[in-house]
Amino acid sequence: MNFAIEVPGAASPLSRVELCRTLQSAGSSQDHQQRQAAGQQLSTWQGHTDYYPTLQTVFLDNTLPREIRLLAIIQLKNGIDNYWRAHTIRNAIQPAEKHLIRSNLFRGSIEEHDSQLASLNAVVAARIVRVDFPGEWPDALDNLIAQIRALRDDDQRLAGALFIMLRIVKELSTARLLKSQKALQAATPELVQVLGEIYDAKTRLWLAFMTSHQGDERNAVAAMGNSLTVFRALRHLLIVGYESPHGEEVVRQIWAFSQSQFGQLLNMVNDKYPAIGKHLIKFTKLHIDMASSHPASFAALPGSSELVRAYWDLLAKFSVVFDQSEGIRQGGLSSDNKARADGPLLERLALKGLLLMRSCVKMTHRPVQTIKYRSKEDSHKQQEAIAVIKSQLFSDEFVNQMARTLISHLIVFRKADIEAWEEELEEWEMREASSGNAYEWEVRPCAEKLFLDLLTYYKHLLLQPLLAYFATAQDPQASITAKEAVYTAMGLAAPLVESSFDFDTLLKSVIVNDAVQTTPMCQILRRRIAILLSQWVPVKISNETRPLVYQIFKHFLNSHDPHNDIVVRITAARQFKAVVDELGFDEAIFMPQAPDVLKELVSLVQTVEPDETKLAIMETLRSLISRMGVNITQFSGLVIDALPNIWISAESDIMMKQSVLAALQSLVVAMRTDSQRYHHLLLPLIAEATEEGSTASLYLIDEALDLWLHLLEHSQPPLSSGLLNLAGVGIKQLAEQNNHAEVCVTIVGSYIALAPQTLLEDQYRQPLLKSLLASLDTKSREQLNVVTRYTEMILRLSHQLGGDHGFQLLMRDVVDIGFLKHLLEGIHHAYEAHQTSGPRRKQSRLDPSSLASYFTILSRIAVLDPSTFVAMIGALGSIDSVWDWLSTEWFSCFDSIAEPDRLKLNLLGITRLLELPQPMAGLVLGKLQDYLSMWTSVICQIWDDDSPGNDGMYSTEKPPSTEWDTHKDIVERELHATDPVRTVISYAFVKERLQGLAQVVGEQTFQEWLANVDKEVLAGFQDLENRSSAPHPA
């Protein structure tokens, strides 16, 4: 039957025949347009009432081609995942459709002979049961159990039913909803009983065949597959289905036969029947899961101590042949989408034994804490059971035996490791570098973890034997692999034995000689020594031996030494980062090695192929640059010549480009102003990474902005033309107020400090003001403070560099772009809100921090030129009306300003308005009481706590400079020192302006207004005269 005709797109009505045609076109057509049209048609049909039931009908029709059925069940699974839970969204599956789909679910696996199709249908069934059981489908498990009972003699169809059960159990065991967990626990007793009966019957059948050749091989193999599926489901049920598994008789029975059958099946293992080995692996998973998930139950279950001993006996026997074992490798995905472990069965069982031993150590020394209620009696029983395990298992003799076996046999470098090294040099090194997380699927990393566990909890037993073992490293006759094992144990134990072992002496007398060995396989020892040093240096190393460590790493990185293969050099490059990052790293001692090490690192990063390895070496290079500080300057050419080329060769490798930018940033910080000579190489990278709309900017913008900021901070005027040309990009980025606004405002602020003349030019002035204005609406208080500070800076610098004309030019732009209008509208809105009260009061769109920042900017303008300030606000409306609400809100705002600098600046700004002639003089007289009250409050707040009466903000001393000051720091410090906030004495300034006001309006008029001031307010202000120690103005 051939349905391969062109689909006419979204216009086709849904029918079974049309659906089959479309599925075939979507799955097998060679024409891209036809496949695309078919995909669009399937998407359109998702909203059709009968779409998903029809998909199921197509899947269940085993007369159709397999490709059509496969795509049908995949489409159905995707629909279940996306639309089964939903009830209101578009394309949601309706209740009638759900009922129809549920009615045909089980037969989709039971009647299916294709294992992949049966498996996919089982996944669909499990996903539905997870959502609908027990609510919408309360009899789901009852129906399935009935089918399993009825099919127990039909292995073919039983296999499909059991696989559905397995998938359902796995789905429900991972459910987070309490109803699903309780539903599974409620169903567990019956499920375990039924599955236990089937397991017993099926294992009897195939064991009879294996032991006495009873029955048919085909039936035995089928029974073997079904018993395996049953036990997989049982394992999950025993772990998840019971609160306290050891209290259930059926659990104790299954636990017992899992132990007895383990020994029986171990003697039957052969390549012809791989399912036997799979049974053993499932047994081990049950034992490990019980020990880790229910440690108290594990300890209380019958024979657990003997079980652990049996595992150790298996481990001890395997350890003798471990060096000849092929090793475990991660293969493709298994049926449940987990990485499949391939390798000798004995080694895989030994690994499970190690994992079980680790769980036992953990349960006896680090018991899991639970928030579940336990009665005192239950808790006591559990503690007793674990104590029994501890006393029966971890005797002194047994602990010593385990440690000897681990370090003598299981952490050795074996033949399979050497072969893998030689087959795939860089790939093998990369796998080994990440093997710290491989303890769950590799014997050696797991043995290392168990060794550390034992040493941590039994140091008093193992220390002396371990030190004696370390001493064997001094034996000149010891083999390469023997020494490698000693150095491995020595590195692992470093944090635990550092106070008892003289590593420095061993380094000077033995390790340094081993590092230069040239015997066959010496590269194995060199690799291990690099790792050993990276483990010991952060723990304990003397200044006397640091030069030796640096020399050894230089030696290992030497590409001209034929014994340093790529694995040795990459390992040295990786591990050197730990040495560099160590707190005591001494760049002066390292200097003689610096040129060779830097050269080799730069060369190596351009030589290796795996991206992860490149990134690791780049991280080492970045750390080294940072730790060398200014000393890197003399070697900067080595680095800077290579990094832009690495950037170019990285092409679309985003992570590599991020690493290059990070290394360049470290170089700029280390070189400080000397980095300016490389601007011509760095600025194009920044421009590329910040180009609007580019793919690079999407991923590299953070690193590029950080590099840009550090370039600015370590530059001194005059800035290069390339750096100045980027100013417009920074201003535009800030104006957009995207996720990078915080760093962009600092970049723009750096341009203001370092190149104010440029930013005050016509082409930049208005865009700069617009970007600062946009930033004032930020919700970040920290960013708001930074924006306000840089706004003040550009105002001051415009006056400082251009005088009154330059300042007024900037003020004209402030008015033209709506900057001033925006400030005043915000303040007026706050004023109106503050005039309301009660439940219907208005909310100001400005929070107190924003309002304070607005007045701070206005105060800075008024301090610089009060006439210009009044002229500007007068241009926006009647000065009388504006002053009324503006002054009211301004005086009110003083109560919400916490920073002394801002308090004084606002005081100076609003006080300078007293200098102006009429009509402003009359307006300020109308607020005389507010002025007097504010002056009294603020002056008292900014007086020196240690010397009352002295202005605490006044200073004639400049802040001290430091050797780390950048030119930006110098500019900001100079502005700080010359700020009127620092150079003006508050009380004297106020008295002088009051006297000037009296002269402008006349003494009589002034006294008349003064008479209207509240006596307490006036008395408070007059008291300042008595308390002030400041000199009065002449």
C-alpha cells in the first residue's frame, strides 16, 4: 500500500486515509517542501476533534507500513505530553477523546510484536496513567493487573503488558504530586503480589531449562525476558511503594531470594543468555537503592551484613584481575534513554559492590536526616539496626583489608587505560579530567571515592599503614604503575594527612627525579605527578619547594621533550591552574619559568582539538595572567599575538570567544595603562561583540562590555580614536535600558571622566543626556545612584571646561530634549500625590530614592548657576506657580535623604536661590519658615559628631592617592575635592545668603517676614549661632 502523494497543505480535511498519506510524506519523502507541507498539515490537524484518536487507530493497524505507525505513535506521544493535562488552551484533548484513547491503550503493547512500537505505546500509556490515575482513570491498574493475570501463560502478549506495568511504575515513582505517590503506595501490595507470583513462575521455568534442560529454549528465553521486566518493576515498587520496606513480609521474601539467586545466577552467566547478567545487575541496583534510599530498612532486612560481605568477596577476587580487565565504557542509549554501560559483567558487578560499600559507610557515619515523623521506638530500632551493621561490617581488620585492596589493586593504572590512552590521546585525557563524576560507572573513580570515605572516618586506623605505603615511592626498583598508584593515593589523601606527612622532603628527594625519568611509559608517571602537585600545593607547600613545583610544570609543558606527549602537556596545563590559584603563588619566584610556560600554554591551546580542552587551557592562562599582575607586561606580546588569532579561528565557537575576552580582560587589568598599546587589536573584538543585531552580541555582550569597561578604566587621556569611536555605541546601549544597563552606565561614566570634551561636542551631547534620562527610571537603587553621580559630573565638567557659556549650552539641551520637563513632571506628580490622603490617596510614580535623585540633579544645577536654574523652570510655566509646588516638595524631600553629601548639596542648591533679585527674592521670603527649619535640621545633621559645631562635610585636605589609582580615579577624586559640598561651610554660607537677601528686599521688609516665622523655628535657627564654631563671613 503506497500513500506517497503530494499533500496539498492545510486545506485537506482530516480522515484516516489523508492522515496516513500525510504521515508517510512527513516521514519518508525526499522532497523537503513536501515534508514541510506534511508537517504543517499535522500541526493544523492538532486542533481537530478526532486527530489524536485517529492517530491511535493508525498505530493500532498492523497492516500499515511500519514507518507510518512509528510516526503515528510519536505524534500521539507528543500530543499527550503537550495537551493531555490542559483543558482551556488551544488544541486541548477533550474528555471524549481521552476516554476513547484510554480504551485502546493497553492493546497497543499487548498485541504488538515490534518491541520498539510496543515500548513507545507503553510510554504513552504511562504518561496518561500518571496524569489520570486515580482521578479520571481509577481502574487503570486493576484492568492492567487483570490482563497480566489472564496472560501469564502467553509470554509474547504478557511481555507487552509487563512493559506497560514497568513504565507506569517508573512514571508514578517519579511523580511529585502527593495524590500520585499515595495512589502508588495504595496499589503496591497487590502489584507486588501479582508480579512476585509471575516472577517466581517464570524464573522456575527458565532455571529448570538452564539447570536440567527441561522444556523448550524459546520458551525459556521468553520467560527470562519477562522475569527481568517483572523484577525491574518490583525494584521500583519496593523502594518507592513502602514507607518502611523492612516491615513488610513480602519485601523480606523478595530480599532473601534476590540474595540466594544472585549466587546461583552468578555461576550461570554466559554470552548466549545475556538476560542472566541483566538479572544480576538489577539485583545489585535493588541492593544499592535500598541502602541509599532506606538505610534503616537495609540494615534491618535479613542477611544484609552477609550480603555486603559477599559483595566484598566478589570485589576482592575481581581486584586481583582488575589490571587485566577491559574496563566499562558508556555506550548508546538504552530503551529508557539512559546511557548504557558496556563492559565485562564481573567488572560491572564489582562497581556495584563499591557503590554499595559507599552507601554502607554513609549510612553508618552520615545518617540521612528526615522531616518525617518517627516515634521514639521506631527511631531507636533504626539506630540499633544501623549500629549492628556498623559493628558487624566495619571491624578494624575489615577496614584495613578494604583500604589495602583499594590502593593496591583498584586505583592502579591498568593495561586497558594505557591502550585507551594510546588510541585516543586527547579524548582519553578529556574523559579522565572529568572522571571525578564518573564514580557511578567506572571502578577506579569509585574506588578512589571509597578510599577517601574510609580515610575520613577511620584515619586513626589507616594513617600509619598509609604512610608506610607512601614510603614505597622511595624504592628505586618500584615500577611505573606501582609509583603511579602510590602517587594517586597520596594526592587523594592530601587534605587528611598533610599534618602527618612530609611532602616537601619527598618532592625534593623523589618526585623531582621521577619527573625527569625517560624510561618506557614514563609519561604515565609525569601525568600523575602533575595531578599530585595540583592536589598538594593548595593544601601544604613551603616557599623553599615552590620553585621546584614551577620547574616541574615547565618541564611537563615542554613540547620539545619527546616524552611529553599531548596527554602529559594537556594534563600539566589543566592542573597548573590549581597551582596558580593557590593563595601563596609567588609571581616573583615564578618569573624565570614565565616565558616558557606562557609560550607553551599559548601554543597548546592552538594545537588541541576538543573544545572543552581548549577552554580548560584558556582558564589556566587567564588565571596565570591575573596572578602575575604587572609582571605579565614584559611577556604580554606572547599572549596578545595569539589571542586575536584564536578568536578568528574560533569562528562560531561562542564559548571559546568568551574565554578569549575573559583572558584579554585579565591582561588589561594586569597591564593597567600599558594595555593601551594593544587597543588597536582589542577594539575590533569589542566592536564585533557589541554590534547590534549580530549573533555574536547575543552571546558575547557581557564579556565584551566587561573588557570595554576595563579598557576605559585603565586608559589615560587622550583616549585613542578607536576608543572614542565606541562612545556612541555605549551611549546607545545605555539609552536602550536593556539587561546590560548597569555596566553600560559605568562605561558612559568613564567616558565622561576621561573624555568630557568629546562628550560635550554637538554630536554626543543630546544622545548622552537622553541616555542618562532613560536611566533615571531604573528600578535599581544602586544604578540610580550611579546615573545621578555621572549626571552631576557632566554638569560640573561642562561648567569647568566651558564656563558659563558651556554650561548654558548644555542647559539648553537639557530643556530641548525634555530632561528638565521629565524631572519637574515627576516631582509635580509626587507633589499632587502627597496632597491626598486616606484610602483613595494617589500613589507617586517616584519612590523616595528617585525623588531624591531628581532634586539632587536640580540642586547641582542651582549650585552651579542659580540664575540659569530659575530661567529654565520659568520657561516651563509661571515662576510663581512652579515655585509653589516645587519648593513645597523640595523642602519635604529633605526628610527622605539619608546621605550627608546629598543633604548638603540640596541645602546649597536651594539656598543659592536667595542670591537672586526680584521676583525670586519675594518668592523665597514666602518660604522663609521652611528655609529656617530646613537649615536648622540639615546643619545639625552634617555637623561633625566628634566636634559639634563644625561642618563635618567641610575639608581642605585632598583624599590620599594610591599606587593603584587609575586616571579615572584621579579625575573623580579631584572633582570630589573641589565640590562645594567639601569647600563651603554650611552655616557661614547660609548666614551670608540671608544677609544678602535682607539687603535685596530691605531690612524692614525682611524683619516683617521674619516676625511671621514660628518662634520655636526661629529660636532653633538662632541657637545655631551659639553652637557653631565656624568662622563668620566677613
